[in-house]
Amino acid sequence: MTDVITKQGMDQPEEEVTARQRIWAIVGASSGNLVEWFDFYVYSFCSLYFSHVFFPGGNTTTQLIQTAGVFAAGFFMRPIGGWIFGYIADKHGRKKSMLISVCMMCVGSLVIACLPGYATIGIWAPILLLLARLFQGLSVGGEYGTSATYMSEVAQEGRKGFYASFQYVTLIGGQLLALLTVVILQQILTDAEMREWGWRIPFAAGAALAVVALWLRRSLNETSDRKTRQHRDAGSLRGLWKHRQAFMMVLGFTAAGSLCFYTFTTYMQKYLVNTAGMDAKTASAMMTLVLFVFMLIQPIVGALSDKIGRRSSMLIFSSGAVLLTVPLLTALQNVSSPVVAFMLLMVALLFTSFYTAISGILKAEMFPPEVRALGVGLSYAVANAIFGGSAEFVALNLKAAGSETSFFWYVSVMGLLALLVSLKLHRKGKGIQL
């Protein structure tokens, strides 16, 4: 990866990029990423209010299991999205892939905002909800690999960890904005109004935000050149097979990274309400602050990885996942003070940051440009679908079965897998080599 980018639509020699152009490129790529993840997380944060609309039978835990199942189903479309959009990005350009993905996400969000409930259209309500989530899952599956590739290619040499960390800044920012939107609505609307129609507002807002993201992404320069796009292996599974060792390693540490991330962010609001018995509004407000601090940590840890190397960062993350997950989740199980819950979660998210801040650049550095978007997107999507997307579903089902603590050990075991994979990474300057 060089410290240059090419002009979109032109295949002339590459040009040096000014700091201003590079920052604008990061902002443009990040804006779409923020909207994508805002739309995706709105579902999780609003599910407490709309689960009864689409799944009217059963108790609260049963309804949450059903909505979490639909949430998980969206993740299982990610490998297909990673493959399709990885092919588009490697064969036809990163920019084109990012424009298509953000449009698809917003269509899915708009459908959910307008979708009638079970009382109106019967069984079609949960079916159409599932289809909308599958459509969004396809989009997000393509978004991660392409944006990670783009941001790693446009970043300045020697500061790639810092620049690439903004992928999770915007990812968390989208999650934070989704949660903040819910918190504001909770203050304005009554609980009954939230359950009746207020939950639809964030989905509609996400669709509207896409217009801005689409405009910003249209102005991006392309980072791949004609030679890369015309490579015989560009975007192909055959070409990716040549780098299967890197693919398997990314699967290994992404499984643990995604599981930890979704456990301590997306699932945590439900965990604090459904297990610890915390008031829903208190949990939402506290998680808003947690996510804000978590977001601010990303560039710091990303810059640190440029100094200590990706391998050291991954060893810190995986060691923390192995040693701290069970004690932290056990303590949170009986927490009553929001202040104590905040401190415990910040410990968990601090060690998780050593994965999230560098996950995009670490994966991008493991693949050549002709299969980079495909390699990053598909490997991430497969591991994320199996382990990240199922986190809530597994945790809630284990709770329903009376074995909630088994989930704690499950996360720790996956952390051990990441530790073993991280030990196989070797330093090569500020990046990695196999």
C-alpha cells in the first residue's frame, strides 16, 4: 500500500495526496459507515419497544429471543454481502461498492420504519421484518470490507493504525447515535408511545441520513488502479484461495473480537435490564456514556498500534478476553450502581479496543490489493455472522435454559482462540507478516 491514491475514472500515474484530501477521504468513507451502522443498531436498541409488535406471544425474554433471532439472521447474510461487494470493490472499484452498500442499507431501514405489525398483516409482519433485516445484513456485509480496504489504502504510511481506527470511531458513532436517539425519544415520549409508534422514528431518520452519506461518498477518489482491477485474480475466490492462511487467521481473531464487541455493547443494554434489573432508561443513558468514551479511545489505541505493532495490540486484547471476561460479566450480573457498571464496562471495552481500533488495518495488511476487499470482507463477515451476530441469541437462550454463566466461559474460550492466532503474527515494522 502506497501513500497515494488515484483520481476516480482516470488511470494515469498516481498522485501525491495532500493532508486535506486524505482527511476528506476518511470523512467521506466514514460518513457512510456511520449511517450503515446507525441503521443496523437502531434495530437492536429499539427491539425492547417493538418486539411485541411483530411477535405478540410469550413473555419479555421470549419476545427478545425472537427479535434477537431476526437480528442474528441479518448477520448470516454478511458472508454473501462480503463476497458480492468484495468482488465489486476489487474488480470495479472501492467507491462503487461503497455507494451501492449505503443505498441498500437505507432501503431496508425505510421498509422497517413503515412496516405494519402482526395485528394488521398477521404472519407477514415478522416475515417482512426478516426480509428487511436480511437486505440490511447483505449491505453491512459488504460495507466493512470495502471501507476497511479504502481507509487502509488512503491512510498515510506510518500512521495507518491511527487513520484506520476511524472505521470503528464511526461504527461506534453510529451505534452511539442510535442509542442517543432512543434516549432522547425516551425523554420526549411516554413508554406507551414508544411501544406504539415512537420506535419507528429512528428507522426513518437513518434512511434520511443516507442522502448526506451518499453525497459525500460520490466525491471520493478511487484508491485502486486499472492494473489491480484487471488482475486475473481480482475479486475472485480462486485468488483468495492463494491466501487461505491469512483468511483462516482473520477468521480466528475476528470470531473473538466480534463476540467481545457485541457482548459489551449491543447485548449489554438488554443484559443490564433483563439480568441485573436496571431501569431501561438508566441503562440506556449509562450505555450512551460508555459508548462515547469507547469511541474516543479508538484513535489513541490505533496510534499506539503504529508504535508497538499490530501483534502486540492483538496480544493485549486476547489476553484480556481470556482473563477478564468471566469476572467482569459475573460482577455485572448483580450490579445495582450505574457508576460501578460504567467502570466495569470501561475495563472490558478498553481491552476490546486493542482489537477494534486496528481490526480493519490488520486484516487489510494481510491481503494483496487484487483480493484485499474480498479477503477482508468475506473473512470478517463469516466470523462475525457466526459469533458476533449470534451473541445475543446465544446469551438469551442460555439464560432461558438457566445456564447464563456458560455464556461467560464461551466468550473466554473464544478469547483463547484469538490469543493462539495472535501468537502467529510476527512484527514487520509497524504492520504484520505471516
